[in-house]
Amino acid sequence: MQAAAKLERRDVVARMLADRGDLLVVSGLGSTTYDCAAVGDHPLNFYLWGAMGSAATVGLGLALAQPKRRVLVVTGDGEMLMGLGALATIAVKRPGNLAIAVIDNEHYGETGMQRTHTGAGVDLAGIARTSGFLETTTVRAQNELEGGVTILRGAPGPALVVLKVSCARDRLVLPPWDGSFLKSRFRQALLGAESAHRG
Amino acid sequence: MADDRQTWPVQIFRKFKEFNIRQVTYVPDAGHAQLIELCESADDMQSIVLTAEQEGIGILAGAWLGGERGVLLMQSSGVGNCVNTFSLAKVCGFPLLIIVTMRGEWGELNPWQIPMGQITADVLRLTGAVVYEVTEPQFAASAVEAAARIAFNGGLTAAVLLSQRMLGTKLFKD
């Protein structure tokens, strides 16, 4: 019964990106980059394929530069654990337009499904909350998902929602990995061609 | 000497203004103290204190995606913390302007600073950064200008290293 109730990562990410409007999205390396691509490639998705631990900080710089736009970071538990200090940095800076979704399967999915610290009790929402994030919660069941998505898409930030998901491996959906292309495409979509190609 | 008010931080700050730097990310260092104060008090700049230097690389990548320029201030030990994260700037061609105050480089008293201080410039070059080493305070601002132009126009990582010869050496005395 318990096992059957587990959330599936692709459903969860599809739900948080539905009717995305002018949402800006940054994804962490590995499965969350594929999850965002599986919903549909978008010029305002910036996919990380490396630099592990950097998804939240990229989101912070973007949120500070674009205070009127909602910025959603979608990353995994392993990626977030490598950048824990960023939670403190974000909490101190308090960007009201930044939300982080941690898709938490409690494992390193890219490297052979070794356990991460979140499976051993480390509570990422708790760390964010005690650092000073305004909204934090952990979503474990279908009936809690709506509330989590509402926080991610609209609650005053900084917000962090951990979504506990199953370890199921989904079909690989690989977005472009040419970093230069991803950067320029994002800037062109956000800033317009003229400013995108100038400093 | 390090405690005296210097003119080079003011000159570097003016270059930041000239280049429209909006996000100033840093892990503090005594050598950067005066420059940090100037940036903190500027209305058109946001200062972002980091827990570790590599956070600045992500933040400045995000800033650039959002149309803003920034700079990363750190001590030489921080360069070692950044190595893998430099790949984000390099693979995407994000401009990354870094100002490094040196430790373990010239007359250092603390032996623990020496291993990283002695390889800082080489590590930066290995990662593909353009490196300007400054030993005289009167050349600091022009090096920052050169680095900023190369970083922002070329989508490159450019680092200015400020030598202990100009900063003075921490003497561990009250």
C-alpha cells in the first residue's frame, strides 16, 4: 500500500511545469534535466549537464537579475546535497521569486542507484527552513502534490519543496547539451535578439 | 600597510561601475575588504556573500542568463574550491570575471596557505582562464579593465591576481 502510493518523477515534473506561462526553469544534471526535457524542450529551460551542485546558484543569479519573473530550479537530491551551502546563501539573499523543487528518489540515479543521505534521514526541507527559506515542505503522496506545486509556482520565496519519488528509471529524453547554444537560446528568448548578442 | 586606506580599491570599483557590474559575489578576504565595502554601499550593485567560492560561478552564470553582469571576489585558496565548477563557465561561454587576492605567494607566514597559493595561477590557466598577475597597485585597475573586456566580450574566464607584494603580508600580530 505504502509503495503503491509513491509519486513518479515524470508526473511530478509535468505537473509543476504545466501551463508554465513566463516561468524560467533551471534543471540540475542527470535525471531532472531529462525530466524537464520529457515535458517538452523550451528555450527558457536552462539544463545543466555538469557542474554538480550549481543548479540552485544558477537559479539565484537569474532570480536576482529578473526579479519580476518566477524562477524554478528543478534538481535531484544528490545534486542538491553537493550544493548545500547554496541554501544558506539563497536564504540570506531572500529572492522572493525563486523556488527550488528537489525531486528526491534518495539515490544517485546516474551512477548505479547508490543511496544518498536523504534516504538516511537528511531532511533537505528542514535544512532550507532552518536556513531561512520562507516556504518549505516535503511532498510524499498524491494528495499533497497540489499544495507543493502551488508553493513552487506562486508562494513568496525563497521556497523549497522536496518531492519524494520512486526509484523507477524512465525513458531517456535528452535535451541539447551544447552549453553555448543553451545559453544563447535562453538569453534570446528572455532578452530579445538585440541584447542577447551584446554584453 | 594592509590597514591603510588604499586608492586601488576605489579605482577597481570605478571599473566595476564602468563595466556595469550588478552582482558582486564574494567570500571575504582582508585584501578585498575596502572594495567589498564600496560595493556593499553602491545602490546599483547587489552584494552576495557566498559560503564557498564555486557558488559565485553558478550565480554569475544565472546573472548573465538574466541579462546582468557580475564579478567574483576571492582569496587564492578559493580557486581550488572552484575547479570543477569552472566547467560551467567554459562549456557555455559565460563571462567570468574574477579578482583574486593572493596568499601563500610572497613572504607568507602561514605555511598552510602556501600549497594553494603557489599553484593558483597555474590552476587557473589549466582551466582555460586568462590570467593577469598584478604586483604594483597602480596597475590593478587597468588589469581589471583588461580582464573585464576580455571576459564580457569574449565569453571567457579572466582572473586578476593581486600579489601579496602590493597587498602586504598578514603578520599574525595584534
